[in-house]
Amino acid sequence: MKGVFTVTLLILLLILQYTLWLGEGGLVRVWSLSEQVAAQEQENAKLRERNRALEAEVLDLKQGLDAVEERARTDLGMIKKNETFHQVVEPAAPAKK
């Protein structure tokens, strides 16, 4: 009787250990989810910083003409009246044989 009770307790302990470590809500799953949460928090921080920069750029475009002028010059290649546009072309590298 004592041996059967001991074996039953050991089997119960093994089942509980399996559930604790490898079950659906086990420690392995919790560690995995913790790593995923940390990675997502880092990604969110990067995106928040990007959003702040874009928001500042939008405000600058709405409020000041300097930003609009800079955009027109860099993105569209526009120049003002009485300005001369100079484009510097680097010589092509010789072909390797």
C-alpha cells in the first residue's frame, strides 16, 4: 500500500512538472513571450522616435517657408529667379578588365 501511494505521488509530481515547464502556460512559453514583448517594445520606441521626427517636419512645413524651400530645392531641383544652377558630374570610373 505504501509503495503504491509513493508511485502515485511520483507520477503526480512528474505530471505537474511537465505542466509547469512544457505546458501551454508553462515557463518556457512565458520566457518566449517575454522576449517577444521586449523586442516589440524596442521596435515601438524606434517607431515613436520616427513619428516625432515626422511630426516636427510636418509642423515645420506648415509654419515656415524655409522648410518648403529646402524641400523644393533638394527633392525637385528647383532654383530661385536670378540663380544659376551648377551640377557637378564626377568622371566615370574606368571599366575593370
